[in-house]
Amino acid sequence: MLKIIDCRQGKCIWCLETTEVVQAEFQDGLSGLLCKKHFWQALKVRCDAKPKHVAEEVRRVPALNAHITRDAENWRLFVPSEEYEATVRRGVSRDGDAAVLSLTPEVTQDLLAAVRGEVSSLDTNVPLVLVVEDASLRPFIRSLLVLEFPHLQIVARREVQGLAALPVPTATITI
Ligand SMILES: [Zn+2]
């Protein structure tokens, strides 16, 4: 789940506070400096994550499965702008099979603020789904957003393309 690379003074990518930070690399791809509080939060959301998220369900069943299609009608859909995805893409570095997302604290905050602006006032009982165009970025966007938005499902466009009842996006997430 996790690799701790270093523990030192630095700037937390979440709260931008300069304090004692842990340089962590989570198995789902996020890498960065986190203060104690945000390190534990990041760890906690990953431990608490319910295995049966909408996204995981979609991945396991054929796209036209009636149950999923019915559910999709109720989704509140969001799409990231091209620039949003491009910014995440620039933060991904690959080394053989391994890939990590590491962003500066400022970029991290911009990416979070963009989502916050659209989803934070919404009812979390309604499935909130972010549809990412570039499927290879999906795990990184999820690892970035899960701490603050554990209810937001992240799916790749190709995973939901066949769904007949897919609603039109509520908003585009722009930075
Ligand atoms: Zn912090």
C-alpha cells in the first residue's frame, strides 16, 4: 500500500504548511510530501475505501449490464478539462512498470480547488462520477482526489461509453 521514502522538514502538498513531513509513495500512484495529519488521512481513506465502488463495479461487468445502466441515470457527471488532464499527465513519471504522480503543492492545490468548486456543495448520496478521457490517468486522478473526495468515483470514458442512460455532464472541471 505504501512506501516511506523519507521523513524531514518540508512543505505538505495538502495544507502547504512547512513542517515535519513524510515523503510517501502510495501504491495507487500518489507520491509527495505530507504533514503528519495529511499522511494519516491519506492512509486512512485508502484503508477505509469500500471495495464496491461504482467504478469498480463498472470495471467488472459488461457496460450494458441493466443494473449499472439503471444506476447511471442518477449519476452526477463531471469531466475534467483537457488542461486538467494535461497537468496531471505532466506530473506522472514512469520508471519501467512503476509510475508515480508527484506534483508541487501549488499544482496539487489548483487541481483540488477545481474539483472542490464543483462538487463540495453537492449531496453525497447521489453518485458523483468524474469521467476521465485518458484511461491511463484514471488511477492517478483517483489517488489525488480520494483524500478530499472519497465519494467521487473516477472512471475512464472507455469504461462507461456504452452506457445508454449516461447523463450529460453537470460541469467541466477546469483549472
Ligand atoms: Zn498537511
